[in-house]
Amino acid sequence: MQSKIIVAIDGHSSCGKSTMAKWLARQVGYIYIDTGAMYRTITLFALRNGFITSAGIDEAGLKAALDKVKVSFTLDPDTHLPLACLNGEVVESQIRGMEVSNNVSPIAALPFVREVMTAQQQQMGQDKGIVMDGRDIGTAVFPDAELKIFVTASAEVRARRRYDELIGKGETDINLDDIRRNVEERDYIDSHREVNPLRQAPDALILDNSHMTKDEQNEWLLSHFNECVAAQQQ
Ligand code: DC
């Protein structure tokens, strides 16, 4: 039997990590976990319960309420793709809007939030056979992952992709400059926070997909996956 591995895909926001991670997981029959969706779901909980206001984040309140938050995934019966759930309610579309996007980085920077999320992610990957994408998977969640990939693309390209994605979902009240600012702001917070900042693991393969098609990217990914699995068998 083929040995299963952990694939850790990290990188900047809106560079297509989730799309490629989902594709690979489906292609090789692995479980796919979008850890960004987990931080987004906590952010939605914080917004709904008044822990994020114009005065800032009520950290003590959120910390005390965190044991009442259950983040999970359920499979969409039609697409078979995972949908994020907050205490059993499917919140996939709510966590992708601008309100959550604008608030998620400071929430993801809170050490107590990261501690809880990291422990859950490690549990999800304990049997391997998983493709997990995020910011700190190869450095903090699974530092021993067999295959680590660090994805990046220019801020312009990433803002345009995000804009097209939101337009495709029917959002109308958006503009490219705001999105670019959001992308850059998230890059800054994600890579400057104290706990587990966005960093390329020294043993990660770099993929700059600014000028790559999806097919080229998938081919690159699958060939590295196959190489890595073959190396495990030896
Ligand atoms: O990948 P995304 O844009 O959905 O991630 C949302 C936010 O969560 C982003 O600001 C980075 C943060 N995040 C993180 O800090 N650690 C992860 N493993 C995944 C996401």
C-alpha cells in the first residue's frame, strides 16, 4: 500500500492556495483542510457576538467564549467540497465576505486563538493523507510534513483574482483598490504577528504562480507529490 503523507501548503492570501490544495486532495484521495476557513469562522463568531467593535477586540470576552465555539467541516452533497460550519451551521458564504476578510487577520494573530486552532489541526492530520493549507502549516502545525509548498504571487495579481472571485459570487459593492489594500494589509499582519507568523519553511518548495495557468500549476504540484510519495516508499 502507498504510504500516506502530509502536504502543507502555505503562502500569501489570495494566491490560489485553496484551489490547488483542493484539486490535489481530490486527485489523490486525501482529506482537504482549509485552515484559513477555521480562522474566518472564529472571526464570524466574534463579530456576531460583539467581541469586535470599533473600539477594538474584546480579547478577554472572546477567550472566555472560545470553548463554546465548534468549528467543523461538512461535505457539500453536490460538489463534495468541504463547507465550514460554526456550531453546526454552514457559514461558508458568510466567512468569505468583506466584513470577515477585514477582521480576520487581527483575530488570527491572537495567541489563544492560534493555540486552539493549531491543536485541532494537528488532530485532523494525525492519520496523514491530508492536504492542509494556511500560513503556518509547514512551520508550526506540521513542521515534519513530508511535502511543504510555499505559494506566492504579486499583490496586483492576487487582488485581481480576489476581485474576480467576489464579482463571480455576485458581490457588487467592491472595488479593486480596496481589495488590494486588504491583501497588502493582511500580508503585513500575517507576516509580522508574534505567534507563528507567515514564513517560508526552510525546506519548502517555492511556487510563484503570478504567470502560471492553473493547469501548469496542477502539473507542477502533482509531479512533486508523486516524487515525494515515491521517496517515502524507498
Ligand atoms: O487563507 P485565508 O485568506 O482564508 O486566511 C484568512 C486569515 O487567516 C488570514 O489573515 C491569515 C489567517 N491564517 C492564519 O493566520 N493561519 C493559518 N494557518 C491560516 C490562515
